[in-house]
Amino acid sequence: MTISRTARRRATAILSLSVAGVMLAACGSSSNAGSDPTGKPTATGVKKGLTVYFIPKDTQNPYEVLADQGGKKALEELGGKVVVSSGTADTAAAQIPSIQTAIQKHADAIVIAGNDPSALCPSLNQASAAGIKIVSFDSDISCGTSPNHLFINQADTADVGTSEVDLLAKQIGSTGQVAILSAAASATNQNAWIGFMKKQLTKYPNMKLVSTVYGNDDPATSLTVLQGLLSAYPNLKGIISPTTVGISTAAQYLSNHKDVAKKVTLTGLGLPSQMKSYVKDGTVKSFELWNPNQLGYLAGYAAASLASGSASLQTGSTFKAGTLGSYKVLAPASGVGPSVVLGPPTVFDASNVDKFNF
Ligand code: RAM
């Protein structure tokens, strides 16, 4: 555990250092904010001096760090600031103190990745009653009709689940035992993707889902449940890991155990920066993701726009997200309230994995 936390901190530090460069490339440097120093809406309708609390799943996962950096960049462009606050484990209990702090500090908005769809709702309702705008990103919250919030979705949920299964099917000839190595068992995003994976698996009658295990987005736990999976199912043909922590942990294990890698195909959602060495050594053929930097950047713009009254939750309404352009609010559908989708994921393989700097 100690070793893994140290390694994770090191990875986080390296990613943080490289993020400045990534953001310059991804977002340009022009300011989208007007020049009114009084806090009144600027030319683009966004007030200056806003404080947005970013509450990621945890503060140690390099994916979440990249997303938070995107949010910081957005608020910098808008003349405001981001405070990142969360726990070190993917639980709602670890996030509640951060929501309470945001309330005490009179934040203008909260951007949160829900570790559990409903456990955060009482605190978020309190924040909303205090006038704080609520945005979820990465992993939605489910609070019924209250508080109103906007979900910044990374990619179409059905497409993510469906394409993961298709990617694996292609590589294993649509046959054999398969398993899922997920994040926290209560994570809204992974569970929604898994729902669509199960649906898509019905199209492959010779592929059998034998187990879903949960590594909590912690490298040590992910490794333990992976090893359990491999010993329980010696004939396992494929693993889908819809988490950057799970897939990178599994890829590292397979890379060090070539005998297992020969029998088990791994795909899922991974950061190209963490995965490229495993693509190059032949451990992994393909996987997918979106740019987490851009996800945070979009969420930052959405939060600032809602807090300024220049965006609304109305279906079809639009707001500007700096260098990413304009985004439209989608109608609520199947358990998800008003949402915005960043865009389709990119599939990475040996032909393109070097071209991405996140
Ligand atoms: C992990 C987290 C995050 C998810 C990515 C793909 O880093 O679980 O929520 O979106 O993987």
C-alpha cells in the first residue's frame, strides 16, 4: 500500500508538471473574459472573481489531476479561481467535508465527480440552498429534482460501453470468458458504462461475462482484485477495465507476466501517457479515452457561466467554453438530468498513441 501510494504521488507530480504544457497546447492563451473588475457580467456574460470548488473522485488519481488542471485553466481565463478539494479514497464520505468547506467559504459553484450517486445529495442540497451552482462531471450525482445541476459528460454513455465490448470482441474473435475490472462499486460513470457493456454483450453469444471486480481506483487494490480474477478464471480470454487506474495497473502486471499476457487480452479506458509503453511492448493493442484536461476545462466554463447567469439548465440553451467553442444543454433522459457531452472518445493504438500528451 505504502509503495503504491508513493508511486501514485510520483505519477501525479509528473503529470502535474507536464500539464502546463498540455494546457497551452490544448487551450491556447487568449482570455475569454471581459474587463469589468467590479464583478459584473463581462462581455461574454461571465463574472470575474468567481471561486469554483473542484471536488474530484480523489486528489491522487492522475486522470482527476488532469481534469482539475483543465478547470484551473478555464477559471484563469475567466478571471476567477479554482480550489481543488477532495479525499484520498473514492468515497462520498471523503468528499462531504469538501462540500461543507465550499459552503463555508461562499463558493460560487461546485464541480464534483460523484463517488456515489446519491450519498452526496444532502450536502449538495445544502450548498444549492446557499446559492452555490452545482455541476457534476466525470461521474454524475443523482439527487432527483433537487438540487438542479448540470452533468458534464465526457462522451456518450452508451457509446463508451458499447465500443469497449466491440474493441475486445474484435481482438478475441468474439469468443471466451471475459471480466470487467472497474473502479469503485458505487461509481456512477463506471456503472452506467457497465450497464451498456452487458447490453452489448448480448450481441456476442460466445463471449461470457464471468466476473466484475472493483479496484476502487487504487493501484494496490486493483492489482489484488486482478490477481484474484486471474486465479479464479484460468481460462479468462479478455478484460475490460473502464478506469485509467485499473487498465494501467493491469497492463503493468501483464507486461511483467508475458505468459499471462499471451492468454488474456486487455482493453478499456486509459491515458495514452500511461499506456503507451504497454502498447509498444505489445501488451495492449487498443484502448480509448477523451482528453480529461478538456473535460475539466469545459466543466469550469459551465460552472462559471451558471454562476453568472449566462448559462441555464434549459434544454437547447448554449454557453461558450473558451477554446472548445459553444456547447448545447441536452434534454434530460433515462435517469440523467440536463447534460452536456464533451465529444466522442478517441481509440488509441500503435499508430497514434504517441501523438497525445495527456
Ligand atoms: C478513472 C476514473 C474516472 C474515469 C476514468 C476513465 O481515472 O474512474 O472517473 O472517468 O478512469
